[in-house]
Amino acid sequence: MKIYTKTGDAGQTGLFSGRRLSKAELRVEAYGTVDELNAFVGLLRDYCKKPEEVRKFLLTQQHHLFDLGAILADDRPDAPQRLTISAAEKLEQEIDRMNAELPELRHFVLPGGHPSVSYAHVCRTVCRRAERRVVALRDEENDIPALAVTYLNRLSDYFFVLGRYLALKNEAEEIKWEPES
């Protein structure tokens, strides 16, 4: 199978439905940002040497992100929906599990302290951008399932808590934001 098809050389791409649209379209921007997030999650997983259950959970999220990208790249009314509400519920459970080990949050934290912490925050910010793109697409086309936004919203929360959790597990300093007076 050839990787290059040359069908995108004029700045257009195809959806699962066969419809061609500009690579600058909001739909392409939305699933492209989800794809970018997936790549950063892979990078985070590579940097996250411990704990192993985090690595496994991140891999699961990569599969969910691929499912979400497929949903966004398919404009057919009867398109399959592989992403389910249980994906968001499992994120909530994992957030609660990690939070139980963390000290109470009484301040804003800055990204950093350990590479895995920084990559968790990169994932969080790219996830927030993906969420904004998906919301804009939903507002424009009305065919995006609400779960897409719910999942991304919960996933960004997960990355924030994961950053704190990885700081704890790697014995890294949690960097407090201290505004100038």
C-alpha cells in the first residue's frame, strides 16, 4: 500500500463519506488537532517510565482519541460511534484515584519539575485546543455527538491531575505560581 496518493496535493482531503473538502476546513482542523494530541500522548507515554498503570491508561486514551478522530472525519448521519460514555466515566474514576493520593490543591501550579509533568501539561493544553475546535465544529455543523466534547473536557482534567500525580511519583517539586505583587 502506498502512503502517498497525491489526492491532497491541491489542498483538499476526503472524509469517510467520500466528500472532498479543503484542508483548512474546521472539520479537518478539529480531527487534525485530535491527531496532534494523540501524538503528544504517545510522547508522554514514552517519557512516563512509572507507574506502569499510567502508561497502560494512556495507551487506552490513544485508542479513544483515534476513535474520536474517526467520528470527526465521518460526516455520514449513520456513522459508527465507537467512543462511549464509559470512556469519560473511566477518566473520572482515574482522576479520583490519583487525587486520593495527592495533597489538596491550594494554589495554581506551573508546568515543569520533570519531563513527564511538562508533557502532561502539553497534552492538557493541546486537549483544550482540540476541545475548542470540536465545539466550534459542533456549533457550525450540529452533527457532532455531545460525548466528543464531554470526553475531551474530562481528558484535559485528567492531564492536569496526571501532571500533579507524576510530580508526586517522580518526587519532583510541584511548582507553585506566585504572582508578582
